[in-house]
Amino acid sequence: NGRFYTVSGSGWVLKETSEKPQNLVEIVVSDAECEVGGEITFTDDRPPDIIDEILNSLSEVGLTANQIDVSDKIAISVKVEGRFNVYLGTSNNIYEKIRHLNGMIESIAPEKSGDINLSMWTSSNTKGTFIEKTE
């Protein structure tokens, strides 16, 4: 609702503002309660686990998240390296999807950006698509 909350790694709400803070990962969720000085609470227990799994997986392969959107559990997305909008679909196989993502990014020229779709990725369908952003 046009409000941004700075939250510590342990889940405590540190600050509220109407402007997006710089140099922090933006996390988009639905149905969270934030009060400065209190702990963030979710009506669904799953988002914090999904967020942690995404952040840990990205860190392990050396990628940086700019935004993680878990507001829709079947359409999870991540903005990575300031260049790619990555569509993960559900939270199934997140670790494997991130490892596949890393391989895809390594094969894309550094000046290119765009959308990467891994939403249909499974252990038996290990394909992702890249659509380059055109100016």
C-alpha cells in the first residue's frame, strides 16, 4: 500500500517509509503485518521459508537478488543482478532452479538483460527460456 518496511534478517521491523530504500533486497509479500519495533508476522508460514531458500540458493551460486516476490505462491519471481526478471513458478525445486539459472546467466553476454522463465522446470524438464529485453 505504498509503504516500505526495513526488516532485519531476524524478522524485526526497523523502519517504515513511503520511499523505497536503496541497496536492499525488496521483498513483496501478501498478508504480512509490520509494526516498527515488532516482529514481522505472516498469515501464512510459508513465505519466510521460501524467501530464505531463495536467498541462500542465490548466495551459494554468487548471484544477487534485487527483488523477491512471493505474493503469489504459484507465480514466484525474482529480479537478479539488476538485469533479469526470473519467473520460478512454485517453490518446488527452488535450489535446482537457481543452479540452472546461474548456468543460464553465465552463458548470456554481460550487456544483455531480459526475462528468464523457469516456471516449468522440473527434474525431468530441465529447460528454461530467456527473452532478451530490447530497447
